[in-house]
Amino acid sequence: MVTPLRNRASDGAEPGAPLRYRATWDTADTADTPVAAARVAVRALLDRAGHPPDHRPSQDAQLVVSELVTNAVRHAPGPVGLVLEVSADAGLLRIAVSDTSPRPPVLPAHDPRRVGGHGLHLVTRLCGRLHTAVARETGKQVVAHLRLRGPAASQGTGG
């Protein structure tokens, strides 16, 4: 059973303030619930920011969040944290996923014949910036910046 340890969304009451969402899950028993909950969270937050779920920015964000949370659940014991922040102009999404392993993610060599292992390649192609902050005692935080508007983010449906 996955238990949300913390789950908090900003109320959006301050005009011009970024929208934020934060959650932490205990992943002792299963990997599916945090990933699904993370997708629901990013979809709802972006919808509030004016990016409907059926438009490409939301779909790309759901993919990035799914991949980063899945990696955290698969490769590290203990709790997984997610922080989402949409900029005040709704043009940028900052995704931060924390876990208990100090080992940074490894981008495997590209191999189209391999089953699996392609998620981080997708994340690096979709995100303008991806970096890892490591704290040996507490683990790491992988941070991705996804542009929601502009040349890299079409407003139509993906395809």
C-alpha cells in the first residue's frame, strides 16, 4: 500500500504567484500508485494554469513526471517526493522528484533494440534543463524544467 505522507497544492489565491503542488509517498509496497497520483497531480495543476489535459504541454508533462517518479520508485528504497511549480506566466513547469538514493540517474547508451531504458532519453529531449542535486545523507533530487509555451511547446494535441 502506498501512503501519501504529504500532499499539498497551492490555493492560487495570490494573483501572479506560481502554482505549486507537493506530495511525498511511502513506496514500501507498490510502484503504481505514486506514478498514477503524480500524473493526476500534474494534469490537474496544469489545467488550473490554462493547459488542458488533451494539449501537448500537459501530455509532455505527464510523460516526464511518470518517467521521473517511476525511476525514483524503481531505483531507490523509501519515500519519493514530488514538487511541481508552474511559473506565474504559466510558461514553465519545474518538476522536482526526490528519493533516498545518492546515485544520480544514468543515461544509458541509445539502443533502439533494447526493451525499456528509454525514459530518461525522452525526458532529456522534452525538457530544456535536467539536473541532479545529490545529498549523500538524504539522497537526491532530479529537477526538470519543461517549457509549456513557445516554439518547443505546441498547444495542439500531440501526434
